[in-house]
Amino acid sequence: MDFIQHSGAVTKIKRTTTRGNPSFRYADEAEVCLIESNRIEQFVIDTKKSLWQRFSDLLGFEHLILFDNQLFRLKTESKNKYDDANIKLIQLKEEFDTLKSDINGLEELFREELGDNWRNNINMDSGSNEAEAYHKFEKLTGNIDKFIKNYEELEIISNDLYSNKELLLREKDTSESSELTRIVSESYKYFSKFNETNICPVCGQIIKFDEVFSRLKVLHDYLSNIRTLEEKISKLSIRKDNLEDNLNLYSHEISKIYAELFGDRIDENMSRSDMLALIDSVKPNIINEKEVLYKKVSIKERIGIYQAKRESLLKLEGSLKDQSQVLELKKLLCRDVAVFYENYIRLYSEKIKIELDQICKNDVVEIYKLINQSDNESIEEFIIEPDIDEKEISFLAKIKNTSQTVNATEFLSTGHLRCLGFALLMARINTKVNNLNFLVIDDPIYSIDHEHRYNLIQYLSNLGERYQLVITSSDRLFFDILRHNFNNNKFISYETFASNHSGIITLNLEVKQNQYINEARSYLETNDLRAASLYARLSLETKLFNLAEKLKLEIPINRRDKTSMKDLMDANLKTKLLDKYRDNVSIHRSIDIEFNKLYDHRYFKTILKGFPLDHEVHHPYGYRLFYSKKEVEDVIDSVEAFCEFIDELPKF
């Protein structure tokens, strides 16, 4: 084990083996022997966090909670992986069943079309030739159908063309020439466009518009049939020429494809009627051959689909087998993680519950009372019960001489919560430390307010009879009071400065200007009004005690109860400061005004006039339904203004 031994003025660490206690682990107990004041401060200030998190940070359950969170994520992830694998297996099974059903359907179709020995009849060697022949038959029948359709249309067009030509001849016999028809038509259009024309556009003679236009209209109506017939004959002639070109093309294609399929070439120069008669004679045979080939090609295509599906089925069987194995492994992993998690939660819960029970039973109330030292102490017992499932802690205080329990965090002020935090850590030491006899306490006044510091010093003095204490502090006043209360023969001090090169680790312990005010404004921005107001109070408290130190304010050094801001005022802090500037009337008046502002301020007047503080200062949320952000901001502004005023005073 490691222990600390004094050799003159130097503290040395030595390691030995604890043979009588083989289960003793130095690191476990040494970790508990360190009291970090920032843990206590965060326990009090971080009201946004749950009690589970606050107790975890205070008592050092972080590693258990961290592993719980990691294990829970592992459990969730393994369950998700198992679910994903199960879904994938179900999808593969559905795909397999669908593929199997398709294959069974094809086999039944082959059995109907090829007989029971259909498997022996599957031969894909001639499939490509048959498919090529089938496509040629499709092309041949397509050209035959187009030839017949165009031939029938040509017959109709030819008849129409002949009829319209005969009609045109008859019209021309009963009228002037077609040229006259054109001239009359153009003249009619001209006179229709230019109304009231009085001069002939051809000869320039004077004409009567109404008479000329009337005669033109009669001639135009009479000759319009000829123009219509000529236009219709022109369109029919064009369409006839197109149809004849198409028939020549189709005749050529039919002759060529027929020769490729049957080896007998058709004379494509024969008359169209003879070609149509030949087509009518061979078409039934062509259609029959095409249907036979279609059946063969269709079967070959389905055989190809069948074989592809068979290959896919074999691959899918392998995938199903592999996925089933993967699912089984993930199922075992998921089960093992879940079982391990449940066992861990059970042991974890028992460990925390047992430790909290021991802390509560091992004189936490007595330690709390020693630090608090209130004549009207009302707490009989603290009850801490963890709920692992909900990740929460029930923290109750039992009222003395009653059966009533209250929420401890709401019932206790921040100062009392700091005392309780320190008491919990000390009770934990009494519970878990059996082999070490030293404690390291980091800056205890950081977490204990001024009202309880003398009680803490007395407690540490008594604690020094049982343990070797290593205490750090950046507060000179606290250091002097602490040294006064310890036996000088047992008190060794180490002062650290930035210029010291003796080998001791040096730290810059200077508090930054406006540090607490900045903290207050930071909490104000996050709407944590209680923390903001407390940091504002801490800023004022620090400034007043620093001022008292500069003024060498006399306070009884043997005091054991409490030193508060009221004590500073009772010790004539303001009067001492006024005396420093007795010859400066302006500064004298300003000091009086600034202190009166604090005395009259609703928040600070209770702090400065007495102890204990009223409920509103301790519990701005509990006493009032709403403590406005503007009010807390006013508190911060008032403290900042006072501190700036003190800093700007001429040095004395």
C-alpha cells in the first residue's frame, strides 16, 4: 500500500504490501480520500441537472453510469442488429417462396405442353434459329397485311380519281375554260377586299362597283365546282402515287422474305391483282407456320427464364442458410448482452443502494450538524433512494420529532446543501476507507460559504486527530485561521508562488477580475436564475471580505460559529473604510451612498442585516412562483456597480 510519512519538513510517499488484507486496493481507497470542492459546488449550483447526475458527480459514480450508458447502447445496437437480420431473413424467405412458386408454375406449364418427359425435351441448341425464323415470319405477315391494306385503299382511290375526272370533264363542257375560272376567282377576291372601287384595275375605265361585283359573284359561284374538283383530283393523284410506291416496296420485301423462308422466290413484277391472289393462297400456310414457331420460341424463352430462376433459387438457398446462421449468432449475442445488462443493472443498483444506505447510516447527519451548528436544527435523517430504471434519485429529509419528510434540495438552502455535500463525502470516506489514514481536501472554502467556514475549520481540526490532512487553499484569511486552530507541531505549510523554483509544483491562484460576475451573467443567459443570483451574492461576499482584509478589520480569531457579511458590517467595515478617506468629503459621501444602496436593496438587505437568510434569497423558485429575469439582472448589475466603485477608490 501507499502511505504518507513525514521526514522532517518534507512529505514522502512510500509503497508497501498489505499482506493482512489481500483484497485491499490502494487506488480505490485513495480515490475516495480526495475531496474535490468543485464537486460540492456543482452539486449545489447545477440545478438544471437531475439529482441522479448531481449525486453521480458528487460521489463518483460516473464510471458506473458511463458503463451503464455504454452497455445500454450496446444492448440497443445488438437488438437493432438482430431485428435487421431477422427482417432480412424474412425478406429472403419471401423472395425464396415467390421464386419457388414461379418455378413450380413453369414446370406445370412444361408438363402440359411437353408431357411428363418435358425435362428431356428441353434443348436450347436450335432456339436461336427458331427465334430468327419466327421474327422473319412476323416481318413477312406484317408486310402482307400492309400490302393488302394499301392495295384495298389504292382500289378505292383509283375509283374516286376516275369518278372525279369524269365529273370535271362534264363541268368543263358546260362552262368556260378553267383559266377563266381562275381569273374570275381572283377578280372576286380583289373586289371583295376593296369595296366601292370605281375604277377598273385593268383598263382604268370608270365602272359601277355594285354591278361589276354582282356579275363576278354569279360567275364565281358557278365556276367554284371546277376549282374544287381540280384540287381534289390533285390530292387523290398524290395519294395514288404514294400507295403504288408502298405496294412496290411491300412486294419486294414479301418476295425476299418468302424466298428466305421457303426457298421459292415470288415474282415481284407480276400484276398487283396476281400478287394479291398469290398472297391469299399462301397466307394460311404462313400463319400456321408462324404459330408453330411461336409456340416453340415461347417455350424456349420460358425454359431460359426457368433455368435462370433455378440458378437464382440455388443462390438464394445459400443466402438463406448463411443469413440463418448470422441471425442465430446475433440472437445469441443479443440475448447474452441483455442478460449481462440485466445482471449489471441488478449488481449496479445494489452497489449504489448499499453505498448510499451506508452513507446515510454512517453519521452523515452528525457531520452535517457539526458543520452547520444551528440552534434550530430540524433535520433528523436524510433518506437517499436510487431508482436505476428511471435514472433518478429520491432525496428526502426527515423532520425531527415528526414522521414528515420533505424534498431535501427544496428544503435546504444553498449553504446547507454545501454542508451536506461535504458531509456526504466524509461519510463516504468513513464507509469505504479502512486502510489509509490520509485525506486530500482541495480548497474547501470554495464549496463552503462564509457562514459555515468557522464550523468547517473546527471540524477539520478535529478530523486532523484521525487523519493526516493535505489541504489546499487560495484564501489567506482561511489559511491563517486554519493554522491557528491546528497544533503547530502538526501543521506544515507549503506556499506556492510563480517565482518559486524549489521543485514544488506552483499554481497561479489569483482570482480573475469579475470572475463571479461573469459566471452570474453566464447562468443568467441560460435562464438559471438561482445560480445567477448565488454567484452575484458570492461576488459581493468576496469583495467585502477582500476589503476587510485590506482594512485589517478585527474579528475575534477564536470565533467558532459563523462569520458572515453581517459580521463584517457589525465590525464597522463601512466606518473603517470611511476613516481611510476622512479628508475627502466627496469620496466620503459616495461611500455612504453606495453602502446604503446595498442596505436598501431587497435582495441584499437580509444578507447584510442578519442570519439566517430569508426564504426568498435561498429559494427564489420556491418562495415565489416566478422570480423575474429582470430582477436577477438588477441584482447582478448592483453588485457589479458596487465592486467597480470599490476598485476605483484611491489606494490607501
